[in-house]
Amino acid sequence: MLLKPIRDVGIAGYGAYVPRYRLPGSEVDRIWTDGQGGSPIEEKAVAGPDEDTASMSVEAARNALARAGLNPQVLRAVWVGSESHPYAVKPTSTIVAEAIGAVPAVQAADWEFACKAGTEAFQAAMGLVGSGMADYALAIGMDTAQGRPGDALEYTAGAGGAAFIVGPAEDSLAIIEGSFSYVTDTPDFFRRPMQHYPQHGSRFTGDPAYFRHVLASAQQLMDSLGTKPEDYAAAVFHQPNSKFPERAARMLGFRPEQTRTGLLCPMVGNTYAGSSMLGLTAILDEAQPDERVLIVSFGSGAGSDAISIRTTEKIEERRDRAPRTQVYVQRRKEIDYGLYVRYRRKLHMH
Amino acid sequence: MSIPRHWRLQNQRYSMVGEVCNACGAKLFPPRDVCPECSKPAYEPYRFSGNGKVYSYSTVYQAPSGYEAFVPYTVALVKLDEGPLVSAQLTDVDGEEVEIGMPVEMVTRKLREEGEDGLIVYGYKFRRLLREEAA
Ligand SMILES: [Zn+2]
């Protein structure tokens, strides 16, 4: 049941992107509860008025190419996982592929599976490269998530994500040891066509959805590989808030210091398809050679992908070829609720 | 602007692909096929680094149609490291932070949208160097 290609593959390059604007949770709280409700996170990243999943993916992809030191023409796939593609019909991936110079001899597609669309694209890239069909494939998880005004999600629905170039193991800064996916039909969160904001069955979001799938994929991956939590230098879990990933890590037997570096939700919010992948970039920025890292995504609907990687000595020379994730996290311009409403077009002008 | 015209300009606009003159080595942006320095033909594509400095700037409060969502915004003449001057919007910057000589780098952003149901047009803008902004 372990997902592992015949040919050994790894991560040749990675790149992060987080927009500049920040909406403090206290601002949402001020508008909707007169400051009496509190906020689950400090602040969330908000895309500027000229940003969307396509433009943000372009920057993350350029960072990944710089780290890999690759000509974009060697990419055989550009795959973007998101639930906020700018067009309903017209791929985000073709825009990204054109902007980074990867067209025209390239496969391009958009992936969807709520917040795990990015790790899905990553697993597919493992298969494409692992089969020998391609030497390099780009997988992106990126979102500009929106919560209904006043909804609990409005505190956390953030913007950001990451891009990964999967390549042959011998050209990798981290070898992919294997992956495991755990999926069931669970109605925890959904959005129908033409609807602007999602619905969430709050009864379903915790135990039957997030914890059931995240714990199962992580545990079964470690069982298949014969690894234990103490074999990992760091782990990152999907971050709808800070509490869920912290609790999942504890239940699996990870110590808080193993998940600290990748836990970005308190500063950028829940970046949906970008969440666990962005956390992984922050870990890779700090990792030493020959360290294991566990990444576990979660997507409503529901499913979880767990991936185990092991860094190589190449990580040290490659990581400073592009801005570190913390550079994006620390770049911040605070906005108030009014400017947020304008930037995210929550006002109807006609 | 028609959809075919957008398509032809895409490579130039998404990632600053210009031309280099084979005769004298001058870098051209936008591409114009004849070198302004030596008048010889210049057809070789050249991808600009996207790095430059603000040469002059002005803030727009009354935007033309399609750009209203971004006001107020700053338009700058940017002197690219490779030589050419290009005119572009600055992004991720507050008006009062802009100054002549400020180092900037190219990013690809939404330039405008042709209404709620039309094309989204992407292209280059410039921002302050990321590393300096975070410092
Ligand atoms: Zn010339």
C-alpha cells in the first residue's frame, strides 16, 4: 500500500510564496464580536489586489527553479493544486508554465482535492518521474482562501503556498522514501458550483475528518517504512488552525520541537492546499543533510497524504539560491478589516 | 485589446523576454528587431534579470478603465540593470516608500481584468527587493 516508484525520486528544488498583507485576528474579532470572541491565530496572510493563485504560483515556481538550478524547458509537467483557481474554465497551470518559460513541450493540469490538492500533484509528479516518463515535474499547492464574512473560517482562511520540483534521486536535496494516501467519503466541508463561500459541517471537522485521516495516513506510512516519530528531525501537518496539527503530532508521538519550524499557521493562517507544503519549505530552509522529515496533508471530503523524505548534502548549497520562507513570513504590512474587504472584493459595487 | 494580441505579447509581458543585438551586444526591451544603438538586426531572444532601479515615478489616483481596483498606485520608469528603461506599475509598496534610485525586482502580477466575465491579463510589475523589505 506504500506509494513508491520503481526509480528513486526526490526533491530537486522548492520555493515558497506568502503575500505581503496581514489581517490580525483581532480585526475580525473587532468587527463581528465587538472584540469579545478572541481569535484562534495571531494573523493571516492576505493576497494583494493584483495577486491570485496563478501569480503567486509563478513566484514560488521561480524560487523552486532557482534552487534546483534548472532550465524551465526540462520540466515535463506543471501541476497546480488549489481550490481558488482564478478561472472556472481555463487552467492555472498553463499561465504558470508560460510565465516561467516551461511551454510548449510540457504537460499542464490543475488539481483539486480541497486542501490536499498540492500533495496530490506532488504524488503524481513522483509517479511521472519515477516511471521514467519525465526527469523533472513541478507540483504546486497554492491558495487564496476565502471565508464567509463573520464565519469562523474568516479568522484563518489565508493565502500562500509552495512549489516543488520532483526529479531523479541523484539530483535531489531530499530523497522521497515513500508516500501513503488515506481517503474516505466524508462530508466535512464543501462548496457547490457558483457559490462564493464554502459550507462546513462543524460536527464533521474534527475527529471523523481531520484526525481520522491524518493519523491513519501518517501511522500507516511509518509502519510501512518501519520508521518511528523519533526517527524524524521534523514533521509538518496540515494547519487549519494551530491546535489540530499540534494535537495530531502529540497523538502520533511527536514532540513539540519536531513540529515548531513548520507550524506557520499562527502567522499566515490556513493556506489550504499550500499549508503543509509551505510548512515543509520552512523546515527544508533549516534542515541538515541526512535528516528525515514527515509531511502530512489533509483535504476535506476527505483524505490525507503522508510523505517521508530524507535530506541529502545538496540541501546546503541549494537553499540560499532563493528567498527563505521566513523572509516571506516576516515581510508584513498590516491591514484593517476595511482594506481587507476591498482587497478581497467582498463589496459588490454594482 | 483583442485576445490574439494578448497572446502574442505574453512572453514579453509575463517574464520580460526581450532581444539582444548580435552585432554590439545591446539588450533591447521591449523587443523591436532593430538595434537602436547600431541599427543592425536584433532577433535573438533575451530573458532579462528583472533587476533595476527606479528612475522616476508618479502616483495615479484616477485610473483608466480596467485599473480602478488598484488605485492609488505608482507607475515608474525603471532603469534595468541591462540598460533599457521600462515603464511599469510598482506593487507591494506604499506610495511614501518610493524614491528615485530604489532597487526593484520584477514580479508577475495581474495587470487588469476585462470585467467580471472577461480575460485576466497578467504581466510584469516591480517591487522593492524582497530581501530589503523583510530586513
Ligand atoms: Zn547593436
